[in-house]
Amino acid sequence: MSFGNLHLADLECADDTILLSKDIEKLTAALSVYDRESRKLGLKVSWARTKLMHAGDGPDSSSLNIHGNAVEFADSFVYLGSTVTNNGVPKPEIERRSALSSNVTQALRKPLWRQQSVSRTTKMRAYNAAVLSVLLYGVETWPLTGTLSSRLDGFDSRALISILGIHWRDLVSNETVRALAGQPPASSLADRRRCQAKFLTSHHVRVDRVL
């Protein structure tokens, strides 16, 4: 498959692989070869976790049968910790990231957020390292809209209110909450990371070794 001047047949990282093809017959052949060659190395394909995805116009093809193993179509799957969808919309991944971040926030509620002896500065450092790192994982690849950015900021604001011990009846504005926490909106951090990633991929950097 071609992405500009880049031509790819597969994406690989450790034991996770994505095979790419515009032709279902070629994809079937590639998956069959992948399975056969893996066995020569003492490896086995996990067919229960192997899924097909059709991105583009037209209906899905029928499920494949590779060496007696059925491979079904899916609208999305998780690859390297991120949700990949057939329409490229990041909403499912943002919802998943929010749920994972919420679990981290709740886990730190008693041992950290509610500890009066821990400074606000330390709590914010922990929040950035343990919570926002989970929420914004993979954000460099998300095509964010205003609505999706608002979802990120909504989670971020609720988390900060909880960490700062502010009750909803106090009627404190989000601007005041961010000023107290010294935190920019999560959407701003997302935009910054996306800009940095775009800069790095569009520039070649030469590094000289200094002895």
C-alpha cells in the first residue's frame, strides 16, 4: 500500500504484525505464507486474535479460512496499545483512553490525591506522568475535531477538580481550576505533541558525535 512515496506491505513490532493489501486474494496468500514461515521458526499465529479490517468503500469480503482457521472481519482492533478503526475516526480510542486514565486517577485517589502532606506541585507532576501520559498516548496520530478536543478537556477538568478537592457546589470555573493547578488544557498539550511530531517527520536532523 502506498502512502505518498512510501510503499508498505506490512507493519511489525515484536510479535504484533499488520499485513496490508489492496487485494483480498493477495492478502490471503500473504497470511498463509506468514503462518507457514512462522511455523518454521517455532512460532504460531494466534488465530483468535487475528482480525481482518476493510478500510474504504464497498462491502466487506467474506471471512477467510487459513489452514483451517477462520479469520473474521472487525470494525476496529487494538494495535500497539491504540485502537485502529476502519474509518480513521479516533473517537473510540479517545473513549478508551479516558476510561484507562480514569482507572489510574481512581487508583491514586487515596494514596496520593487525598494526602494533605503532599504538595500540589507534586500531585500535578504525578498527574502529568501517570494520568495524562495514558490519556494522550498516541495523540500524535489523531485527527482531532473541536468535539473530540472538548472530550479531552472535559476529562482533564473533572480529574483536576477531584485532585484539588473542589466540590461541584463550589461553582469554580474551569479557568480557575486550571490556574490553581497550573495546567494547560489537555487539548493544548495534544496540539503541541501533534505539531512536534509533524515537525520531526518533515525535517531531517543531523547529529554529530562529539568526543
